[in-house]
Amino acid sequence: LCVGFVGAPVAPQETLIAEGEIVPAIMAMQARLGRPIDALVAAEIGGLNGLSPLIAAGLTGLPAVNADGMGRAFPRSDQVSFAIYGEAAVPTIIGNEHQELVIIERAANDRVEDLVRSLSVAMGSKCFSVDYPMSGRALRWHAVPRTLSLARDIGRVVNGAAAGEGDPFAQLQVMLARDWGYVSTCLFEGRVVDKRHDVRAGFGFGRVRIAGAQGSELDLHFQNEFLMAELDGTAVCSTPDILSVVEADSLRNIGSDAVRYGQRVRVLAIEAPRLLTSPKALAKVWP
């Protein structure tokens, strides 16, 4: 099963994660399928949802697969690799902190996203989704592999930087290239001088402006996740490549909901997983 939270990133800062929104949804899916669940996999490795299968695994005793459906984070649930390569989201089961459950049957993947997004708004811009039930064979072919290990490796570099062990980005760049084959670059460095942010339709929308030392400005457009970067009005990076805003010295990640005026930041760009660069994938994950 693919598992993850749906809603605006600011919502979990105000409402704690509750066991009652996770376990009943998984158990209801098991009953609906009429067979035991073998394992859980992350919808997306980026942000809170990278931890969602581990939290759910801890609560249920089920294994968590070392993979995910994006190799990053995207705003919509139908942008998972499982959907892109032909898996069906239904049945989908949505749970919330009041242990209310909603089951969605017989709907196209994009329609499931629209319905779930509306439910998340009604549930306080945060709900837990259990969807894309699939075989182990389908998971092997369609998941982005070993992304829990990748996240762990990035964490080790960032923690080493916090301990003052050399230039953190240089270490990150070397590790990503040497161990994972990913190209990364520092697009920009400067201070946050403006932020526009609005929560609507279950998403956090907005733009962040960063001013550099030489008078250049970088605009980052986001819908929950950072989707496109414009340097002095010219697009320089976009999805599916990963745009990450981090503290300039420590490389600690700053999500779109946590960016604040005056922060000194670096904007990193990291090459997209190969599953997201095919023509079929780009049709779903281009800005």
C-alpha cells in the first residue's frame, strides 16, 4: 500500500499526528481487499511523508519498503510514479484524527486526487490517505528505489556539517555523485526579501524572492513544493528536478511553509530520478 498525508504543509504544525487517522485506514483497506497487507511504501520521500510509512509501520508492525513513488515531493497524489506507469489509485481510503473513514471506488487517478483534496479541506487541511494497492512485482518496476537510504545518507552529510566538518554542500555534492549518480548544484545564495503565501483548495501556494550579493534576484514559485526557479525573470530550473531551500551554513532544509523574511539561504538543484524524466512522466510532472 502507498501511504501518506494529504493537505497543506502548515496543517501538521498546528495539529499533531494521531494514531487514529493512520491505523483504522490501513485496517479498513485490508478488510476491503480481503487479504493481509504485506508492506507499506511512501507516496513521496520529501517532507513529512518520507516518515509516514515508518510511523505507520511502527503502529501496525508491517514492513516499510525502502522506496517511494516520487523520489522527491509533488503537490498531487496522481503524480506518483505508480500512477504514471499504470497503477490504479482505487480503492482509496481516507482517515482523519476523529477516526472517520471515506472509501473512494471506481474513479480515475486524477479524479481521486480531486476528491481526496476536497476531503482534506473538510478535515482541516490534513488527512491520511491509503491508496494504490499493488503487487510486489508492480512495486519493483514502478517505485523509485532505495530512497529511504538516500535520505539517510543526506542526513548524515547535513549532521556532519552541523558538527563543523568542512563545506557541507561540497560534501553533499560529492556524496550524491559518487554514491547515487545524481548531479547537484547550488543555484543561488542570498537573503529572503519577500514571501507571498496563501492556503487554498488544500494547497499552500506562493512565491519566495531571494536577493543575492550582486543585485540579482531569484524567485521560487511553490504549490506545497518548490516547482520553478526564475533568476532575474528567466527560468533556470523546474520540476521534476528537485529545488531545495536550505540554511546557508548548515544545509538544514526549509520547507515552503517555513521560509521567513531575512533568512540567509542557499537554493540547491538536484537531478530528478530517471523514472520521472520519461515523456510519459514529464506529461504529469512538468510545471
